[in-house]
Amino acid sequence: MKSDDDETGDAPAGFASMTAEGAHAAAAEGADAVASAMDEGEAIDPSLAAGREKVLHAQQETAHELSPAARALAGVTAEPGVHKPDPILVADQVSRRFGGLTAVDVHRLEVQRGTITALIGPNGAGKSTFFNLVSGFDKPTSGTWSFNGRDITGMSAYRIARLGMVRTFQLTKALTRMTALENMMLGATAQRGERFLPSLLRPSWKGQEKTIEARADELLRRFNLAHMRDDFAGTMSGGQRKLLEMARAMMVDPALIMLDEPMAGVNPALTQSLLGHIQALRDEGTTIILVEHDMDVIMSISDWIICFAEGAVIAEGRPDDIRSNHAVIDAYLGARRALATDGPDGESDGGAGR
Amino acid sequence: MRRRLLAIVMPIMFATLIALCGGGAAFASPAASPATAHPDGAAAFGQSSSHLVADGSSDAAAPSSSSGAQGETISGTLMAPIGEGGTREPIEGVTITVSQDGKEIGSATSGKDGKWQIPVPHAGTYQVTLDVKTLPNTVQLQTAGKETLKGLVVQPGFSKVALFPLVKQGQGTGATGGGGGSGQLEYLISIFITGLRFGLIIAMTAVGLSLIFGTTRLINFAHGELVTLGAVVAFAFGTSPLQWPFVIAIVLAVIAVAALSGLLEFALWRPLRKRGSGLIQMFIISIGLSLLLRNGIQFFFGPDRQQFQQATAQTQLTWGPFSATPMDLITIVVSIAILVGVAVMLQRTRMGKAMRALADNRDLAEASGINVDRVILQVWVIGGALAAVGGILFGLTSAVSFDMGFRLLLLMFAGIILGGLGSAYGAMLGSIVVGLVAQYSTVWFPPELQNAWAMLVLVVVLLVRPQGILGRLQRAG
Amino acid sequence: MDWGGIFSSALSDMLGPSAAIYALAAVGLNLHFGYTGLLNFGQVAFMLVGSYGVGVSVAKYGLPLSVSVLVAILVSVVLALLLGVPTLRLRGDYLAIATIAVGEILRLFVNSSYFEPLTGGSLGLTDPALAGSGPQRLPNQGFTELSPFVGGKTYDFGPLHFLGSDLWVMVVTWALVILACVLMFLLMRSPWGRVLRSVREDELAARSLGKNVFSFKMQSLVLGGVIGGLAGVMYTMNIPGQVPTNFMPEITFYLWVIVILGGAGRIVGPVIGALIFWFVFSFLGSFLTDLFPGANANVGAVRIAVVGVILMLLMVFRPAGILGNKEEMRLEVR
Ligand SMILES: Nc1ncnc2c1ncn2[C@@H]1O[C@H](COP(=O)(O)OP(=O)(O)OP(=O)(O)O)[C@@H](O)[C@H]1O
Ligand SMILES: [Mg+2]
């Protein structure tokens, strides 16, 4: 069993080596590659920030030169509501009002298959509400949306998840009084033993259970949680819960995974390994939608960025387009200034999200 | 931490219990309870209920001694039409008979004051007949054929007034005239008045419950017992043997219940909250508290329903189609005044604004410098006082019993959910609707089912509009 | 004070028919609350429909016992569906209020003159008027005919004494309890049980993983309700003359005490809870009667008040029950 200290100790070394050996390989081969590259790491930079800068640089180059996802988006103009060559998720005129407040009012939003698409925007911009709407956890005031070409407007959340569109929550939802392994195994779909009568006959589901368990163990290992396998999820740290939730979502075998601030509250070292996981997922063909506030992270990892403000999409584009986009800068700086006088951001607003 | 909590909670519980044991005899009702301890477990199963008579009136197992002064009656006053001197003379010696399903229940003759009263065994639908032959020949019924009033509904614990409008000989109308319609109208209006009165009583108790829920998210299952306590304490001071002036009794009762309510917050709920107890946990604790208080009250008060002396001997006031007893009017006026007062308090005062802010968003309220603990304490005290007033009015209009508040509790929940969980105004509105539904159901259904229909409103609301009339939906993720 | 007598009767009650019936109903409630997190405060409603389902079928329509039990199960299922459809999509506290309200609604209805021809109204299932023109049978007639024991005879087991009629109810009910526990064991180690527990922990998470939460909650409500209905059936076998006042909401609260005492979400929790509850309840009854002779009504009230205190103390100090696992208790987040 590894202790938490090991883990936090490993990670900087891991990403330092990524700078040395090339993030390309790590991204392509997933976290296992990260782990092995780690051992060969030589140039260990003790300064986290400096290391991060380098990583970001390397990764940006990855995105621009190599990623097939980025290449697919190459000809797309950077403007709100633009059409993509092969969208996996398409939202049309989706709006949601809470009393007088319009939380979401999206005219058109498309997400290209096989990319990491980031949703950014100031607090209260409507990113989580948009997630809730398209994943079936909230009902829109109006609008339609489709997944994989299939209209899923108004479909219940569990059906949408079964279609292969899985989301995580801004406030982590670990199943506290279940072990990490149980959390994971729950994620598997089409389990025979989940039907009432077959569940009484162990032989009918025992075989499937074995395979699921193996897959769960494999994912736990990938997400550095193997040592917590039989511990209650409630005993895990916040960052570990984020990891567990992501890993659990992977058990569903999604084509599209929507991560609502997966990095919030996770220590910077762990963030790096999470980013590695996310890129590895993308390279395996999963589409990822990511809500994140850390601009460095966003710029380094995303193939495409969609910026929300006051419920609407105000800008879209590749990281470079967004970096120089005035609307985005205005939205952010405006919000930043307001936030500075308001006090701490983020989690206090999350209190309402029960 | 835990030890401190123990130190706080235990003395309270045991003090209550000891007080119960010590004072029980003083209050023990003369009517012996049917409950006995059975040696075998089997009989004990039913035992829990045999002294928990919910609807004393409609329950055959209840002690039948409750008829007469403290049970249900049908009564009325026979007056001649306004004579030359501008006064109305009572009519003596008229025979009136009450029957049910063709069986005669009892009869009476009007006295010197024109009054008559016939006790009935239990709540239900009765038929009252005036023997026209015994009327003096100077008067006749306003509407011929109206000597029999059918379908007169007697509520549990209520006295029902039967009206026989009389006119001078020769001024009456036929049975098919407009008079028949106005009788129906009068009936519906009288039901509206009782329904409104009942709804307002529910509203007054429900507002406190709703405010407590709004500020603490606790579903306080013991709220009904605060209602009962209000009535019981007022009863204890206001009737024999003490017989203090009724106003003083009422004030004492309200203060006592408000203090107890605040004490519970201070010594039980606050420490639990500080400890991070879950809401379900606290909900179940409130159920335990409800069991403790309810049965504690029963220990003092006895299992029977009792009537406030102050509430008997009511004369019916009539204006055109409206008729009501003074108690009805007092209840309606007082409760409307109090509810408006609560609304003004919530809307205008600092305290009220703080309560609403807290209900709206706890973190924000806390961050903006509101002293959350103090506001919650205020909510409990006010909620307790409102419950006590509601309980006293409920006791005055029906009867006092150890489980009166518990029976009201589910109607409060129905009102609160109908109005929208967490909204104080919704609770008022919903409760009034629930009271009206309860009373109007008796037009078509047996009166013992009125609470059942009112509670069905709750189920229907959950089906159709779970957020209630004024409520908001919760956010998901 | 006759300590020997008090203890022997407390021990007898601990194993007696009532304890067994409560244990059975509590197994159902444990499925609801302990495993699924459903706040069912109307378990007594399931007992009521089970009890009246079998009682009316036998006494009013003269159906054979087996068919009548099926009727009881059927009405329990129907009640669960009726309760579940409006409430299971809503937050838990709505279910709590709705279930307790529906329990009261049903009690008021079977008590009312409206349904007197069917239920005997407030006089209950043995009211002669109930049978009307149909065959007049006691609701538990078919059941007692199957008994291998002599009804009126007292059977002694050391310090314990049981009437033959009680013994038969006991044997059958405890057998049902064991069966129900085995069923729970099989279900809870399966993926089905895993989904149920995930619903208890966090409904939204379960939904985000593609689980049809509503369906699982409904299955749980129905199964636990049927178990409660069977407890109601045995209740009528135990006391054929059921009256509506035997179905006061207090019964549900006792069941909650039992489930929490034994430990919510443990297979044998309800059984242990029922044993302890009935021992204490019976002990208190005899003890208080001895202490205050002639004050019977007050004894009943004090006894229930003490149950209230026990419920409060349990919830404050040992919410995970006496079997509770410390670690899980620490995680009790809600
Ligand atoms: N259930 C609700 N009721 C009322 N208002 C809501 C509700 N859910 C969200 N809102 C409002 O909608 C707006 C958008 O909220 P949302 O959580 O989607 O923002 P966000 O972009 O995710 O912000 P953050 O970055 O802080 O997580 C906010 O103003 C919020 O207050
Ligand atoms: Mg958000």
C-alpha cells in the first residue's frame, strides 16, 4: 500500500520527466507511459511553476502539430456557434431561466468528436447549468440537442448516460459508504446482476462480475487509486474523490465525458497526472468536455475552447484565438474585478449545488 | 463534545419524565382509560393504540362518556320574527327530533329562551325535524316543507347549529320557491366560514413549522406537540380548579410554549447542528421528541377530550346568509391579524428580513454578518408562540386533547407542501386551502373523513406540482 | 416486585408473536431506509393493507387462506406503486411526509362508515355486520386449522410460556423473518444490491452512471412493502379482530426504533432490534404497572414516552445502531 506522500512525491518527478522526454509520448500512451517515463526522468526541476510552464509549452506544440483532433478543427473559423466537421454533441437554442435570471441561452454549440473541448467563463456563466441540461439532470426552458446524431432532448439522465455521454459533478459525488472498488464496479453498464430476479442467482452474474472487477482494478491502477481499493470512498481526500469520480465515469465506457471542474481542489502535482489521464483518454478516441477555471491548464490541454458569459457563448476557437479574443478578456477581467470586491469565488456558490 | 451534549440533553429528558411522573396525578382525568397492560405480548400489540384514540368521536372504542357537554351536539334557538316592538321573542315548547338513518337519536323541547340542544353519540350526518304541530299558530316556517333538515353534518368535537327560520303566519313560501336555494347557499357559506376558520388555525401553526424548516432545513415532527401544549397549558390555568382569568391563561400558555420552543433550540437542536448531525438524524430525533412530549402530555392531561368552559354556550349570530358564532369570528379575526402581523414582521423588520435571508441562502446570510444562531432562536420562539395561539384557538373551536396537535401536524404538512416547501406565505395560503378542502369534503363525504381528504390534497399536489403553489425547484448538480 | 415474573414475561415477549411481526415489518423498512435510503414513515400502511387484505378476503368473501394471502400481497404492491409514483422522483423528505399521510388516510378510510360493509369500520374485522350475507369466518380461521399446536394449551420452555395459538403464529412468523433475511442477504451481495446502496449514498451519482434510479427505488419500495404486508397478514393471524386503531403511526415509529437499534443496512439488524425493543417494551410495561398499580393509562403513556427518549438518545449517540460499524458511522454524512 502506497501512502499519500508517495503519490504527491511522485508526480512532480513525473511531469518533470515529461518535459525531458517529451510530452508527446506520454500523451499518446497514457498514464502508464507517464509512470514508466518517470523512472527514466533525469532533469528534475524542483520549481513546480517553472516545470509547468515548460509542460504547457510542449503540450501546446502537441496540440498544434500532432493531434488529429486539432487537425480536424484546422479549417474551422473561430466564431460562436460555428459548425464543426464531425460534431458529437449539438445544442440548438438551449435556454434555461430561473425566475427572472437567464442562466443559459445558447444559440448553437457543437462539440467536435475526439477533441478536448473546454468550457470557460466567469463564475455563474452557466457552464454547470449547461452540463445539467444536456446530461438530462435539469429541464430546459426551451431548446433541443443531439448526441451522436440522435435527438436526446428531454431524455432522462440515466438513458443519456447509457448512450455513452457521462458527466461528473462540480461537487464530487463519491458514494461515501461504499468502497472504491464498489464505486467503480457500479459504473459498468448492462450488468445482468442488476436485474431483480437474476440477481438472486449468483452463477448468472458471477462471470460478468469477474470481468468488471478486473476492469475496475485496471482503472484504479491507472488513476493511482489501487491502494485505496477496499477503503470507503468517504475516507478519501478531495483530490482522490475527483480521481475516483473520473475513473468511475470511465467504467461506463463513454464516447463523451463531461468533466465539471475536475481539477478544482486537487493539488497541482495531482493536476498534472489528471491532465495526463485526460489527454490519454482523448487519444484513445473519447471526446472530452471540460469545465475549468485555470487558464494555464485550459490553454495547454484543449483543442477547442468555448467561452460562456451570462449564459451565452461569446467566443469559440483554438487556444490562440481565445487568448487574443477581446470579448473573452472583457468577460474575464470584468468578472475578475467584480470578484475581487466580492471576496472568495467558486466554492461558496457551489453550496447551492446540492 | 459528545459528553457536553450528553450533559445537556439528559437532564432535560429526565426532568421532563420526572415532572410527568410527579404531576400526573393532579391532572388525571376521572374517566378511566381503557388501556391496560396485558401480560402477553400479543395483546400489548394493540395496546399502544387503545389509549391513543385519534378520533374520539367516530371511534366506537372510545369512552362513550364523552357525549353531552364535551361531545357533539345539535342545538339551536327558536325565535319569532321581529315583532311590533322591534324585538324577537323566543318560542318555547317546540319539539325537535334528531334521527340518523331513520333511527331516532333523541329529541328536545325548546326552553323559555327558545333554546334546545340534543346530544348525539358521535360525529356524523343527521336529520333534524321540527314538529310543526307544536309551533304556536302565530308563526310558520319560512319555507314549507323545511321542517326537516337533512344531511346536517356534525364535526368531531363540535356543536352543530340547526336553523329553522320562522316567519309570521301567512308570509311563508312554498318548498319549491327560492327559499330552498338560499338554504343550500347558507349551508355552503357556513361551511366556508368553518373551513376558513380551520384553515387559518392550520396556517398559524404551519407558518412556524415552515419558518423553522426554511432556516434550519429541519422537518420538526414535534411541532404538533407545541400546538397541543398551548391549548393544554391555557386549559390548565383557565379552567377549574385554577380558573385564572382566561386572558392571563392564554398569555401564560403562549409564553410557556415559546420558552419551551426556544429552550429546545438552545439545548437540543443547536448542539446537534454544531455537531454536524444530519438532517435525517434530526428529523428522527424530532419524532422521538414528539413521542415523548405527546405521551407526557397525555400523562398529565389524560386520554379524553375536554372542552374549554369559555367556549360553551355560544349563540349563533346571523346576517342574511351568513351565520357564525362569536368564537368563529374571534378566531378568524385574531388569526388573520396574527398572520398579517407575521407577514409584516417578515417583510419589514430587521429580524424578519434576516429570517428570509437565512431561508434563502444560509452561507450568504452568514457571510453578510447575520447572527445565524440568534435568528434561528428567534424563529423557534416565534414558531412556538404561533403554535400555542393556534392550539388555543383550535381548542376553543373544537376540544382539547393530548393528540390534537399531532392530528393537526399532517394537515400543516399538507398546507406547507401545497403552498411550497420553505415559503412562509405559501404555508399560509396552502393551509387555508387545506382547511377549506377539509370542510367542503363534508358536503359529499362523511365528516370523519375530512382530514383524509385534506391529506389527499398533499398526495395530489405531489403528483401535479411538487414544488407547490409558491415554491421553487431545487438544482441538480 | 416480582422480578422473576417480569423477566420471564419480558423474555416471552421478546420472542413472542408481536416481536416476530415487528421484526418482519422492520426487515422491509430496513430495505427501504437501510439499503435504499428511502424515508418511509408509513410502513404501518403496508401492514394495514396486508392485514385488511387477508382479513377481508377471508371474513367477507370466504376466500381460502392461500388466495387471501395473495390478495394481501397484491394490495401491498398496489399501495407501493401508488405511493411511489408521486413521491419517488422527489426529494426524500417529501416521501417521508407522503408516506405518513397515506398511512393516516388509509386508517381513516377503513375506520369510516363508508367502508364499514367491507372493513367493519371502527369495530373491525370481527364485526358481525361485516360478513353480511356472505360466509361468516374468522379472518385467521384457515390459519389456525393448520396449527400443529393446541390453541388453548400453554407450552412451557424453561422460564418461557406460550399459548399454543401464539406459538403457531410465532413459528410461522419467525420462519418468514428468516426467509426474508436470506432473501436480503442474496440481494445485497448482488449487483442489484450495489445499485440500491449507491442510490442511498447519492442518487444523482447513480443516475449519472446510467442507473434507472426511479426503477430501483420502486423495486425496493415494492419488495419492502410486500414484506410489510406479510407482517400485516401475520398480524391478523395473531389478532383476528383487527381494528383501525391498531394501525396508528406510532407503529411505524417503533419500527424505526427497531431498525436503528439493530443498525440500519445490516441483514440481521431488524431482528436484533426487534428482540431488544420487545424485551425493553415489555419489561417497562410490567415494571411500571408494578410501580404504579392502578394507573394503567399513565403506564401506557410513560412507556411510549420512554420509547421516544430511546429513539432520541439512539439517534444522538449511536445513529448507526448497536451493531453499527464505527467507520461507517463516521461517514454518516447526511
Ligand atoms: N437551481 C437554480 N435556481 C436558481 N438559480 C440557479 C440555479 N442553478 C443555477 N442558478 C444560477 O444560474 C447561474 C449559472 O450557474 P452555473 O452554476 O451554471 O454557473 P457556472 O458557470 O457553473 O459557475 P461556476 O464557474 O462558479 O461553477 C448562476 O447565476 C446561478 O446562480
Ligand atoms: Mg459550475
